[in-house]
Amino acid sequence: MKKAWGVELPARASVSWLGLVLALVLLPAASFAGVLADDRADALYHRYEGGGVTIHGPSVLVRKKFAEKYAISANYYQDMVTSASIDVEVSGASEYHEERDQWSLGAEYLRGKTTYSLGYTNSKENDYQAETTTFGISQDLFGDLTTITMGFSRGKDVVRRRDTITDRIDPNFKEPIDRWSYRVGVSQILTKALISSLQLEVITDEGFLNNPYRSYRFVNPSNNQLFSLAPEQYPRTRTSNAIALNARYYLPYRAAVHGGYRFFTDTWGIGANTFEAGYTHPWRQWTFDVGYRFYSQNNADFYSDLFERRDEQNFLARDKELSTFKSQALSLGATYEFVPNGWRFIKKGTLNFYYDRIQFDYDDFRDARYSMLPAADPNFRPAGSEPLYSFGANVFQLFVSVWF
Amino acid sequence: MQVRTGILLAAAVVLAGCGNIEPWVKPYERQALADPIMSFDPNPVSTAYIDHVFDAREGARGANGTAGGGCGCN
């Protein structure tokens, strides 16, 4: 059994504040060693279908540690997108295809109870590039009952625009986005069967934050039953705050329940709540998961489904992501463990299948396709009185994981 | 200066107290917590994907334990 450690107090008050806090908080914990995650490789196929959009592709993640104190990881992720979403239909464009390739590299260094991590991610589409660098530090405290994490990310994106007719990149359009993210978190063992975590993250973006293809709509000046379109205008800065509390509880038999809540606000006036709950049940070589997630948000200050006139205000958006809506998700998962006793260099492996059904119900985003119908069509509805939009999505994940 | 010294000493005493906290769940009592079903993130490749699915379609973002990254998927 590990004994609690003693602390030697600095004798002189001239020690700096920072030095004192670091000495008291970090040094006592440095006498016992932490642990890095196991060597592991995952190969995943993902598929999303919903709202006229299909996105699928692979994700491969490999991590390996050396000398129990260094670890490296690499991830390749790809999205292959086919989209004829409601936004594409309303803009009058035809179905489009595009691809996104993302590479991530990470390194970790464990020293005593402290883990330092560095990461780099590069994401490329033909009209969008993003680079993100992250730094993190994690510290185990109080006999490993508590883990404190801190992280910082810096992102630089470049937004380009494709001509929707010729499919060529517009050489005159190139806009940057700068991103900063600050994270702190605490993971706490509360009892022999209960663990919790609290996370806080502040993200600031600055640059061209709207989608260069999306339009807002306003009442057609010559016929108020119809609408016209104009390019969206967003503020050039956004800062968001999110705080999340999660807990996992081990039941009296071998199974676990978990729950979580996240509160979100930002400088665009969006407020959101996310609730999650789930149950995990192992049975022989299988593990089954079932979960439910509820999300709701109110709209951004400059969002409107239908503006009264062109340039009605400085900022104008009609992105349904900025509208008032709810989403609900039901998640089912099954994991089968193979070679549980190992085979050659493999310690164990799992085959996993997850399915999520997500339902999005919008409160102030209307299905504008109804007012684009000929006026004589029995389904025609004037602009502003179309039915509210909603859609369901099916999300599949099939992956194999190997520990070595 | 006296105030600062007082605060410094108070902080030192409080933090020294932290150092002497006796772990109330002993290492040998953490069998259930060590079970893989108690992991917050048992499959990082899957968690990163499903977080991305929601991030790309909802206004809220962050505090989900991952570092995130930019993409033009909004």
C-alpha cells in the first residue's frame, strides 16, 4: 500500500507564488510512476447517411510506447462526401462529391506522474486546409485518485472557394482562420465504484467563419410568397465556453452505467445543453453498449430563416447549425473479443460494431423547397410558412482493434 | 507585505494538507475501476469519429476530452 507523501514547506516567504504552487502541487506526486496507454492498432470504417448526405471512409490509429516512458501515435482519417443536402438543393446547385484527408501525429513523454503530450493534425480538402498543433500536460495526484489535465491548441485554416459550375478553385478567394483552444480537466475517483470527470474548454476563432457557398434568404421584393438568396455574412470572431461533467458507475454485478452533461455558450448568442446516459454490459466474450443522447440549442443572434429584406442587418446567417433545434441519438454497440489469451505478438483483439440513429428537429429552419415549387402545385407553401425541416441520420462504425 | 506573507502561508498550509490526503480508495480496492468497461474512452478512434459527427452538425463544441481540429465540414 502506498503511503501518503510528506511535503517540505519552503522556509522563506521569498519563494515566488508560482514556484510555491508548483512545488507543493507537483513535487509530492513525482515520486511514483504513472502509466502510458497500451500499444494498440485500430482500423475503422465509418459511414454516415442522412439529410441527402453520405460520408464514409476509413480511420486507422496506431500507438506504440518505448521504454515505458515515450509513446508515439499516428492516425489517418478520410471522409468521402456525396452531398445533395437541403442547402445544396435550395441553392440550385447539383449533387457534389469531395474528399477530406486528415493526418495526425502525436508524442507523449511520461516523467514520474506527469505526462506531456504534443500533437499535430493536418486536414486537406480541395477548398479547405487546416493545421492544428496541440500541447497537453496530465498530472496524477493524491494516490492517483485525481488526474489534472491541461491543454492548448493552435489552429490555422485556409478557406478557398470552388466555382460550382466549372469546379475550379477561385484564385482570388483565400481567407484565413486562426483558432486557439484552452482546456482544463479533472478526473476524480470518488468511491470504489464511481469515477467522475469535469472538463472546461474555451475556444476562440478569428477569420472567415462562414461557409463561402451558403446563402441566407430574404423575402423576394417583387413577390412576397417567394424568397431570394444572398451570401451569408458572419462576424469575424467567435469565442465559446463549454463545461462538461461526466460520471461512470460500476454496478453491483459486472456492468457499468454512465451519464454526462455539457453546458455551452458562445459570443454569437448560442446556448446549448447536452445530456447523455448509457449502459455497458459484458457477456462472455461480448460487450454490449446502449446509450441515449439529447442535445438542444437556441439560435445565434444573427440567424434568421427568412430575413425581411436584403442586408437587413450587418450579420446574416441561415446555417441550420446556428438555428434553434434539438437532436436525439440512440446508440447501440457490440464488441467481440477474439484471441483473449493472445496469439503470437497479439495480446488480444476486438471486433466492434456501433450503430447510432440521430434525429434532428429544427424549430426555426423551414423546408424552403416547398416555396420553390410552382404556385399551382398543391404542395406549394409561401416563403416563411413552409413546414419545419427535420431529418434522421444513420451512423455506422465497424472496426477491429488489436493490442500488441 | 504582511498580507502577502499571510496569504502565502495560508496557501502553503492548505496545499500541504492536500499533500497529506490519505487516498480513501486504496490501490487494492480499485479492481472495479480498473475494469475496461469503466474506461471513459475505451476506443479513442471511435470517440474521435462520433464527436466529429456531432461537432459538424451542432453549434456547440469543446469539453469532450479531445483536442479537436479544424475542417471545412461546417
